[in-house]
Amino acid sequence: MDAEFNELALALFSQQFEHVPAYRRFCEARGVTPQNAASWKEIPAIPTSAFKEFDLSSLPPVERTRVFHSSGTTAHKPSRHFHSRESLEIYEASLRPWFQKHVLPELQLGRPAFRFLILTPPPALAPHSSLVHMFEMVRREFAPGQSLFVGSIAVGRDAFHRVPDQSSEGAPDLDHSPPRRDLVRDGVESVPTRMMGNAWRLQTDRAWASLAEAADNDQPVVLLGTAFSFVELLDWMFTNQLRLSLPSGSRALETGGYKGRTRALPKAELYAMITGRLGIPSTHIVCEYGMSELSSQAYDRVAGAPESQISNFKFEMGQRLFRFPPWARVQVVSPETGREVGEGETGLLRIYDLANVRSVLAVQTEDLSIRRGEGFELVGRAAFSEPRGCSLMSTALP
């Protein structure tokens, strides 16, 4: 497998070196070319910040049908990851099996009737969010008639976009339709690019109604959202003295951090609140790591598997470890030397993603991580980096 990965990575590097001019200049400045790179570990990793300044794509502009932006502060310049129809198909082919393996492993034995409740705006309101695209893809794949987006976008102090009702037993999919005039306040009829940095907001009443209905119907729920959307829901439930126990088999996938949008919680406390307010046990709470610059995602556990059977766990330290799929590799490198750190040491996460066919396969992140065998433990964002809305919460280095 390592030999096959190495061969594919070097071939893809050669293509990207030739067809992505900004990346070629970056590599040449470091003295690395397809002619002298003998291993995937020698392929130069482009910093995520470069996606803000350069078109890191081999796609001609006419073939760029989609662009994903990084999230973060409203003032920052976002990263851009361009896609064509074909590269999106590769993105989705990469996403699907690794998501199913970790979030819905039971589907290998059948197709339980899950209800998907998604705590983000729908694609029509967040067309440049790779996270929303991911949630849209998995809901269409695994729960097309039993899914609901319950997020909106706040514009200014009071204006907001309401999300069309998508509780869809027999109802048409509305996710890709533009907001209707009767569903928009303050005369705002669309979501221009300048608004993409505005805050996501949760429609807590609709979320609660869907959760309560699922509990009444004994229908397991797959709850998908960012950490701050979970806190918004759980705080609202606390304020209104609401609590329920979702049906057996329900699970949650959380990703991202807080970025000042809600009070920040340690992960253990957040998971305890999810269990206490929603009845989802910790064995059924999965964390995902991804970013707009990548086409593959990492997960830290398999939903429902006993902790004693999960190789991602290190019981003596109590942390859960992230792993990417076999078509990706990670290194944890020293920010001073750029070389891989030793086992158990802290550095910056570097990712080699073969699904990044039309951009750059080697990406240098600003995320501090600890090297743990074939996986990694996330520590937080490096002090020199800007906040990323879909990055994990920052914590102090040990």
C-alpha cells in the first residue's frame, strides 16, 4: 500500500507541478521537482495561507463550476478551492466511504431509517461552504426523505434568512433553490459573496420540534453540526428546561470550533452536555476534521463501537486520535525545521491528499498536533494563525 501510495503521489505531483504555475514556482524555490523527488515525503507542502493569495488549481477558469471558501473571521480573505464537475465527483467519492465507516457503520448490514438533522444553513444559503456541501451530500445519499437543515444566516443585527421547510416526507428537495421572497426579511433576496462571512444561526425551535418528533416516533437521529451550533442548541434547551432521550442508535457528528460565536467548552464538557440533554452516549459522538483546502476528512472514532475495540483510542491518556482514509497520509512536522517530529511530540499537521487532484495534494496546515502512530491528536491552532470557523477549538500546549 505504501509503494502504491508513493507511486500515485509522485505521479500527481508531476501533474500539479506542470499545470499549477504558482505551485511550480513554490517548488522550484525549494529546489524540488518531479525529476529529483523520490518519495511522497519530499513533495513540498503548500501552506493553507497560499490558497488565499493564489489560484492553486489546474482547472481553466471556464471549467471551474464550484469554489469552496475557508470559514473564519468576517474580515479575513478566504482560502479558495476550485472544483469542476469531475473533481467534485472525486471529492464525493472520497467523502462517502470514510463517512459511512465512521458515522453509519450499520449500513453495511442494512439501511436503518435514520433522520438527519443538520445544524447549519442549507446549500442555497452557504454555497461556498465545503462543510455544508458535505452534509448535503451525505443526507442525499443516506436519508433523502428524512432530513432537515435548521440553520440560517444572520445579516446585520436583526435581518436574517429563514430556511425553507424541508421536513420532506414526499416534499421536494428545496436545498438548492434560491431563497423565496416570502422567506426573506428586510428585502434581502439572495446571498451575495460579501455576506458569506456573516454568522450562522440555529433555528432552535425547528430543531427541537424535529428532535421531539423523532423521539415520539422512536426514530434514531443523526445530528450533524459545528461545535458552536451544538452549544447554541444545548444552551437553548437549558434555558427552556428541555431535555429528551433520543432513540437508541442516535448519534452526533461535531466539527469545528467556536470562534467567539458562543461560549467555548472543553470537548469533554460538550460531549457530556450532548449526553445529558439529548441522551446520545459518548460512544455515539464522532468528531470530524476537515478543511476547505482538502478533499478528504479524518474521524476520531466509529460510532457505536465499544471503546475497548477502537484502535483510535489511547486509554492510558484518554484522548481520541484522528485518522484519514488510506488515500491520504499525514505528518506532524517541526515549525522550525520542517522535518517530521518523533512519536508523541508536537508539531504542525501536514496532509498529503490524493483526492486533491485538481489543486495541490500536499497541504501544510496551521494546526498543532501530536504524532500518535498512524493517527494524530489535535492540540489547537498555532499562535500565529488566524481563527478558522471550522477548525477545532484552540487549547494551550501541554
